[in-house]
Amino acid sequence: MDLFKTIGNYIKNTDLYLMLLALTCSVYGMVLIYSATLHPVSVLDGSTRNLFIQGAAVVLGLGAFVVMSLIDLETMSGWWKIFVLVNIGLQLLLFTPLGIEANGQRAWLKLGVTNLQPGELGKLIFIFTLAAHISEIREHIGEWRGLFVIGLHTLIMMGAVVITSGDSGMAIQYFMIALVMLFAAGLPLKWLGLGLGLGIVSIPFLWNFVLKGYQITRILVLFDPSIDPDAARQATYGKIAIGAGQLSGQGLTHGTMTQMQLVSENHTDYLFSVAGEELGFLGCMLIIALLTLLIARLFYVSYRASTAFSSLLAVGVAGMLLFQTFMNIFMNVGLLPVMGLTLPFFSYGGTSVLTMYAALGIAAGVRMREKPSWLQ
């Protein structure tokens, strides 16, 4: 009886909006994954197997949601420097025999029956450490010394990701998360403008000394696919699939390009193109609407938070979802280069699903510990 009472109290106090919106996205995503892998290239990647794995990831994700919502991270915020080292160490594991290569990047750890992407888990640790760091020096956030140490914190983690895995898309996500959190913390717009200017000025350096050949090619084929038709094929077919769906789509499991597997990775990075071809503009807009509601709810949780640290946690999760959604959809419609980014809660991928649910659990914990309304 006490167990049912405990569960009832948890349901009463947690943020059910976040949980139900995430579950709705996951169910919708599993329908699209089923259709995308109905006629697999390999017998090991069929719909039944993928649905089982994705469903298991969602169940584990709900467990992670509950666990993370019950942990008061504010009591651990004083240890943020230790967690920075833990995060770097997690990335360095990619240099050990546990590190495996997939799609040209050594970004995964082989852990028995499953794989783990350190960069995904690292995003949550980064949100925690940056929230604690910003809260610690918040009175200096508008000064160059405050901005310098936060910038160094961010660059260290971006560098750890790029050096260990070469995953520039993941590194960009870290930068965008930091940008949103700094803006929420009250960073003056002049600093944001200066940062934007430095970013533009650094493009020639990045182009010549940081970006690899295949990454430059992915950017160039956005403007001229004839430069490398093979490199442009995935993005080109993705756009064609979305356009072919028109208003209401060709019908679930009836998309020509989807069922012929012409768009590679269509159950992961290019799931949005499956929705576009088979469910049309309306199906795509439903995805955007669900994720917009989820992100808006996270910003609301941040607004209602009881402390600056808690508010930054929630806004960091919101920023992570916002930019990953933005970048994945723009990648699918050919406005950004292919970067290997999944569509949050929709795309196939155990690590991504677990990370997203755990992130929402962090935000739900903020909601559970907010000030009573009469103290606002």
C-alpha cells in the first residue's frame, strides 16, 4: 500500500507534461522507425528488432527520468570541478580498446551487448558543471574574466570531444548549450555580438586547419552537389523524399524512397525525411509542434525554478533540445551539412533516447523542487 502511495505522490509532484510529451514523441518515432526499416538492407536491422530495442530504450529512459528527477543536483554542485574531470575521462575512454568506430568516427564505447556514446552522456554532465560554474561566478558574468573562465570551460569540453572522436556536430551542440545558458544568466548582448564576430573571423582558420576533408566536402555540396555526387546523395535524396510527400504524404509504409532505402540512415539521422515522404507536410509539422511544446515547457520550468542553479539546469536542457532539433531538421532539408545528429525522442538510438529522458528527469527534478507559488 505504501508503494502505491509513494508512486501516487511521485506522479502528483513530478512534471507529467514533460513525461507525456516525451512518450508521445517516442511512440510517433517508433511508428516512423517501423516504416523506415520495414524492408531493411540487412536482416539484422528489421522493424521488429529495431522496435524492440527502441522500446527497451524508452522503458529504461523512463527509469532514468524517475531516478534523475529524485536526485537533488544542487547538493552536488560544489563538486563540479570533479565532474569536469570525469567528463573528460569519459571521452578519453575512446582511446582505449573499448572505443569502436562507426560511420567514420570513433565515437562509441563497446560495453558488452550495447554501445555507449560518451558525447551524449557528456552533454548532461556538461549542463550540470556549467550551471554550477556560472552560478558560482554569476556576479562577474558581464566581465571579461567571468566570460573567459566560462569560455575556457566550454572550449575544454569541445576540444575533448573533437580530439577523441572527431565529432564536430557534437562539439557544436556543447557550444550552443553554453550560449543559451550564458544568455539566460544575463550575459550582456555586447559580449554575444563580440563572440559572433570572433566566430566569423575564425572561419578561415577552422576551414584550413581544423575541418577535415570530408567535412569541407559536406559543406561545399550544399551549394553544388556536382562537386561530389556521392557525398551529396544522402542530403539530396532526403530533400527529394520530403518534397515527394507534399501535404499529406504517400502513406505510412508506402513512401517510395523510404521503402527502397534510398536515403541512408533514414531511421536515425534522416527520420524526418521519412515523416515528410510518408506523412507529408502535416506529419512534419506534428513533429515540430510536439518538440516545440516540449522545449517551451522546459523554458517554463526554468522560469519557475527556485534557484539560479536550478534555472540554468532546465534552460541548459531546453537549449540542448532546441539546437539538436533545429540542426537535425535543417540537415534533413539541406540547409546544414550532414553531421550525424539524431532527432530528439524520435530517432532510433539507445544512447540518445536514454540521454534525452535523463535530461528531462533533471528538469522534472527542478520542477519538483521549485518555490511554492505564494513565495514567487
